Amino acid sequence: MDQTRITVAHSPDSDDAFMFYGLASGHVDTGGIVIDQVLSDIETLNRAAFDGKYEVTAVSFHAYAHLVDKYALLPHGASMGDKYGPIVVAPAFAPKGSSGSYGAAGVPGVMSVKGSRIAIPGTLTTAYLTLRIYEPDFEYVVVPFDEIQQAVLAGRADAGLLIHEGQLTYQDEGLRKIVDLGEWWAERTGGLPLPLGGNIIRRDLGPQMIAKVSKLLHDSIAYALSHRPEAVEYALQFGRGLDRAKTDRFVGMYVNELTLAYGERGRQGLERLMADAYDRGLIPQRVAVEFAGDLELTEGTEFTTK
């Protein structure tokens, strides 16, 4: 009898790796289902989801707004910024010979997003969507997410939109913050988290398989959270230069109780994001926040290990 194989695609960074630790380490019993892991940057995963390439994939919520007919939203695995999130950065000091919004050369200047040329990690990322809600009037250039800092420092863009580990390292690289979109979002919404990405599952798997796979992924996150030191050690290899302390901090930012289950705050945050984006004509349809299957997952859910 052939084994059932499910491919789970996620970003090659420490928080997604942390979530996958229970499965990667073999401590979550899959019940005979073979789980294959594929790693790729989030914009590539967003694009692949339009073709239904993977049964389960991490995507930006911006991309999910275009994918609701093909994929269902899993009730766990979300990355949300709770008073923090993607950051727009510019050089800490004005480049030699610069003028205008930067001020005199070698002096910190005042810069705004409006009218600037911004390096972004992809047009389907939620970071880009949120920046458009914050300020629609800017030019952009798409740059791989892990090359944005260098693009800004080299003068190929006035500023950069940082996701992933760059949110913790930009000051060490000679950059300064223009705006933290997670802080702005919390102030704007009365403290709601900013939903950035989530896990989705192909609808054609059917209700029974969706429920089984959903529970496995939930159990993997739960196992990692309850075995944090070992899971952080595993995640270190995906941290792109982060030391253990910064890896642990970054994981804690994006893998927490809102990852295990959206809860009311997480749901409200996503509903608000989708509503605001639709009202501004930034997504093609209104998106109801509905989760795959009837599996109720809470922090107290028991999980099977071996």
C-alpha cells in the first residue's frame, strides 16, 4: 500500500523552522503520513500557491486573499506582530553628497515613506500590503528579502522594508527605523496584532485528510513550545547569522499563543486587515476569516508524541 505523502512548504527562517521542529525531530506521531519539508522564501511560496504546488504552505495573508477558493486557512501557524512588525529603514546617516529629505551629509535626516523609493521583499507580502495601507504614495523595487539592507546602503533605494531577522539586525548594519508597521497598526486598531503570514492547506485533500494534517501541524508547534531549548537549537541553523539569544528572541516574537491558536484577538486582527485592504482596493474580494475543518485547537489541546 502506498504511503500518503504531504508536502509542507515554509520559509527558511528560524521561526518557521521552530514550528516544524516536532515533525522534523520525529517526536510527533504522524500516523503513517509522510511529511516532506520544502524551504523557500515567502514570495516564492506565495507565487507557487497560485498553482497549488504544495498541499500545505506558509503564505503571506496578502497572497491568501487571492487563494481562498483553492486553499483553506489552518487555525494555527500564524505569524503575527504584536506591537511590532515589518520595519521601514533608511541609512543611519546621509550618504556623502546627498541632500533633500536626508539633510546634510553625515547627519541623521528626517525621511518619510511618501514619495520615496522603497525596496520591498515582494508585491504579495503582507508587509507590502500594510505599507500601502500606511502610505500609498511611494515607488518600489522588488529585492530578495535578505538583500534589502545592502540595497539601501548601496543607494539603490531610499529605504527598505524589512521582514524576518532584519528586524533585529538593521541597527548593527548602519540603518535606522523610519516606521515600525506593527507599532503603527497597534496604535491604529486599539492594540490588535498585525497578521503577517499563515499556513494554508489545499481544499482538494478533503475534510478527513485536512483534519489529520491540521492536527499534526498543531502538535508540532505545541511540541516545540513545550521543548523550547531543543527547538531553538534546531532553529539556529536557519537564523542567517543570528546568535542563540537573538534567535530565541525572534522565535518568541512570531511563535507564541497566537501561533498555536488565533484566538479572538488574532481573528479580529486578520478581519481588520482584510477589511482595510478591500476598502482601499488592494485585494480583489472581501475575505471571511474561516478556518479549515471543525478542529478546535486551543493552548490546552493534548498532543501525541513518541
